[in-house]
Amino acid sequence: MADRDYYEVLGVARDATPEAIKKAYRALARKHHPDVNPGDKKAEAKFKETQQAYDILSDSEKRAMYDRYGTAAFEGVAAGPRTGASEWTARQAGPGAGYESFDFGQFFGPGAAAPEEVEGGGIFEELLGRVRSGRGGRRQAGPRPGRPMEAHLTIPFLTAVRGGETTIEIQRDGGRRESLVVKIPPGIESGAKLRLRGQGEPGEKGAPAGDLTIQVTIEPHSYFTRDGQNLSVEVPVTVAEAVLGAKIDVPGLSGTKSLTIPPGSSSGLKLRLRGQGIPATANKPEGDLFVVLRIVVPKIVDESSKQLIREFDQRNPVNPRAGLW
């Protein structure tokens, strides 16, 4: 057990919310994770200390016992909080992943004495008596299902738009690495999560394996930006094209598209190409492509051209800032 106060370990107040505790734990776990600090014994010790603190404070029943009795409530049991690096990875699956309920199996392995057979009273009687059945019987500890895991995957922009397959490498307990094929549904957005059932840690003695949850991040594109199902692209045009109008080619997902620029177009004007955005999926319609015009002015202009611009300005007076302030 950690010598320091668990709230001090995580850097939170004693009345901190579960969300604040989880946020503090994740930040510290990432900072001191063995993969980030290979060979650093101090970081490893801090990682384990952080893990122990979170194991208690993230569980409402354990936290209540800790607030009442301190670490004395957990001394003398068969095993303390788990502290492996893969345990931290599995925890990131969040609420419902199997670590939010009070599981006495982590203290008493299969075949250990049932709660009513443990000698003593006081704290342990209160702590362990909760698992007694209404008839005074004991709860038999069965094989544990496999722990869930979470991983992160970054995919190219066009793979996210069109869908496809990619591979991800995960690290299992014991340092074993494994490559898995992941199917990417078309139109997936950054931050989405994919679940691979049964690809988490294996269960004990034939119990089902946990799930692997993959959080997706999408690489930015060199010129497309995305807003839901719509795409935007900035296209440079000349002064003449903007003033007189023109027909130009612009990039699209399936090749170049022809676009008509109306006369008198200004920089920042958005022109829509309907149906040329993200393709339709099962539950979302196809998006549009917005072309944003950017007028490009020559850096070097000869004197004759400057005189023509002056004449143009005199013949076509306009105050572009009128009414802005």
C-alpha cells in the first residue's frame, strides 16, 4: 500500500468527484507509465502508487471504507490493488468495463476462505460481511472474464472517408505484441470508438475474453477540411477570374470538378458543389463540398498595370469596410 494519503497521491481534494479522480489518475498514469519512462524505477514506483490510489478511490465502497478507516481497512488481505501497466491500459475502457464494482475476488483467490470463515471482527467483519447471502451462505468465486482493453489508432483522412482495413498492434500481458486487422466503416469521424469483441485479455479457465475498444484519430488532409458530412477546400483565383468570372477546375474526392465562378466574387466567398462531400452511409446522407475562394494578387506589378488599377478603382469606387464598425 502507498505510504502517502491517496488523495494526496492523485492531487485531489477529499470531496473530489469521481470524474475529477479519474481525470487526475489518467494524467498521472500517462506521465509515469513504464512505456513512457523505460528503465526509470522512480517513475515505475509512482505509477504503482497512482494505480493503488485509484483502485481505492475510484470505487465508492472502497473509498467509503478508506475515508472511515484509512489503509487499515485493506491491510492483511491476500492481495492489494493491481499495478501492472496493462491494467492501466484496460482501465481506460471507462465505466462499465468491470472495475467499478467491489470485487472481493481480487482479495481472495479461488479456493480462499469465505468471508464468514475469516477470523476477527470490527473492520473486517463490516468489510467482508457484505458478500454474505441472505441465508448466511457464501459466494463462490467463479472464473473471471477477461479484462477489457483500450487502444488508439490513427488513420489517413481518405481511409476515414471511404472506409477500408488497417492493422493495429497491441501489447498484451507479459509484453507479447499482436497485430489485429481492423475494419474501418466509411465516414467514421475522429473520436469515434470501434469495439472488437473478444479481443481483450483472455478470461480465466474458459471464461469469455474481454473486448478491445479502439479510439480513432484521423490525420489531417493536405487541403480538405471536414465538418460532419461536408468538406471544404480553399482555392486560389486571380484578380481577373474574381472580377470577370471564370470556369475553373477544383479538387474533389473522386477527381477534379468543374466550377463556375460568378463575376464580382470576393475572397472568402463559398461556392457549394452538392453531393460532393462525404459519401452517404447507412444513417447519414451524403455531404457537400464547399469551395472557398482566395484571391491572389501578383507581388510584382509594372507601372502600366498600376496605372490601370488606379483607373479601375476610380471608375468603380467601393468602400469594402463600410458598416463594419
